[in-house]
Amino acid sequence: MKLKTHKMVAKRFKVTKKGKILKRYAGQDHFNTRDSGKITRKKRRDIKVSKSYDRTVKILVGTGAAK
């Protein structure tokens, strides 16, 4: 039986063609003027999720094989 896509995970994570998992940098909503320029620039890009979450996120998004 196929697993349903976990919508919360699907909205927050993106799986690239090569299988990497990306997410948005946290803390972008407000109070950004107090951050240094380095942090502000860092928040503009997506960041890679650690390998320990790879299998779990892929299963919940629906791109990985559930065992």
C-alpha cells in the first residue's frame, strides 16, 4: 500500500534531482535588522539537511522507498 505524502514535510523540504534535501534557513520572519550582514546573507539561501534525516524526510515526502 502506498504511503500518503506528509503535507507538513512536503511544504518545508525540497528533494533535488540528485537526492539532496534542502530547507529554508530558520528565523527569517522578523527582527532581521539586529542580525549581522553575514547572517542576513546566509538566510537568503536554502541549507542542506543533515544525513541523519535523509531517509525519514524522503519517506514522508514520498520520494523514498518505505520498508
